Amino acid sequence: MNTSLKDFYFFSHFLNRKVYDASNRRVGKIVDLVAERTETYPMVMGIVIRPTRKNEKAYLPWEKILCLEPQVTLTVEEAAIPKAPLSERDGVWLREEVMDKQIVDTFGAKVVRVNDLHLLRIDSHLRLVHVDVGFRGLMRRVGWERFVDQVLHWLFSYELPNQFISWKYVQLLSGSTCST
């Protein structure tokens, strides 16, 4: 994979991003990322795409991704994209199992909602390092982060803080819920 990546990414920036094959033909859009279940800071193993001409999902391992920016480009042609997705038991489907789920913040003794996920680039891979439970994460998710930042800065000279909880404190429970 191309190593000219940023150091940090947010999961919401990947959702619905267009995916192109090795011949630069659009083949679909990202609908989920799949991460390992075992690591303290799990590595992203691959992407789940919804092909343009089909209604089902397809899983592509991380090794099939050539670059993430300015667009997601694959190392394979459209015909080589597998027809069946990876089983959910083989990894954590971040959108399905983590996003919008409620977690217990044991430090603040309250229930919070996962609004976004914070990913760190290490070499040519991404690792899940934080869950974003703050208002900034919610605004980023709905595409209003810049607008809200500009308004708050103009009116009050205020910047929304990030509110992260380290992934190492998150425990996935059965039934697709999370706890810290």
C-alpha cells in the first residue's frame, strides 16, 4: 500500500468513500471496515464494499488495497473481487458492531454513544486506537464538523474538544454491545 498516508484517520471519513479497481473503474463504495478481535489496538484487516451494480456486500483484505488517498484504489480488477463477504465471526465489523452502540464509561460513570472511531496509521496498516464519544465526533459523522467549528469560533472563539476513550478500555460483549 502507498505509504503517503496521514497518521490519523476517522472511520466516518471512510464510510461511503468510492472504491476503484486497478484500471481506475469505480467498483463500489465502502460500507464497513473489519478489524481483528484479539489485539489491544486491533489492526484493520480489510474493507467491506457494496459493489456498484449489485446489492450484496463484498470483503476485500487489506493487502488488496493499493492506496487510500485521494481515492481508495485496489490492486485487483473488478472481476477478482470476491462475491461473498467475510463472516462476522472472523473480525469486528466496525460499523455493524461498534458505531452507534452505547458503552459504559466507567471513569465518568455514565453511558455514552460511540459517534466515531479514531484510527492510527502504523507502517502501511491502520489500527483502531480510540472511540470518539463527543459532540465533535457526532458532527464529523454527519458532515457538519467544519461548519460547527467555524460558527463556534466566530461566535465564541471556542473549539469543540475531542472526547476519546482508548480502545484498550473497550470490551465487546455478545449482542453487539460494548463496555469500557
